[in-house]
Amino acid sequence: MPVTAATAVVHGQEVERSVIQRLEAAGVECAPLLDGGGTYCQVSFADGSSIRWSGTDRRGKDVSARHPVGEHGSLSGTWHSEDENHQEDFLFAAGVYSDDSADLVAYIIARADRHGRAPASTL
């Protein structure tokens, strides 16, 4: 999809920012994290469990959570129980940013409803 003057702002917006804003609107705090592999985002829940997610660009390269919306390929991550004994991987790979990000946001909100929204001070 070519970038035009009308779509340049949306095309260049980072996935991380877009998803974090929607989660915040639902009362779920999501924080960016840096590690040796790149930038990820984490959501902690009241029961001590958490989600860490990131994404890939349209070529399948792991580019963390900061790839531009216009380069989007997929979003994935893992939910971890408080004791780290249980985990659930998830992948949203329709390749359409609006679909994948909506699925990610819905998944995280459903987990927040199940595990409780953590106070902001826990991140």
C-alpha cells in the first residue's frame, strides 16, 4: 500500500503507541520494555500474572513492538502465570494491522477482566 500525504501519519505511527493508547482507554496499563532482543511491551495483572508482546513487520522480521503500522506483519506474545509454571502463547497474524491489533487489545482486556487490572505502580 503506497503512503500518501493523507495516510502518512497513520502509516508511520508505531504499533506500540497505538496499542498502548487503546489499552489505557480501557484502564489497562501497558509498559514498553527493553532487553537485548529489542523492545517489547508488558502488561501486569493484579494476580501477579503478566503478558509480554511484540510484533513482526510484513517481511516476518522480528522488529519488536515499534514497527510502523504501515509495515505490520503480526503481533504475538505470551501470558505467564504468577509462578511462571503456566503460560499461553498467542499469535495474531492476519497481516492486517487493524485486525491484528484489535485482536491483541481484546485478548489483553479479556485477560485483565479475568486476572484483574494492576495498579499503575506495579509496572
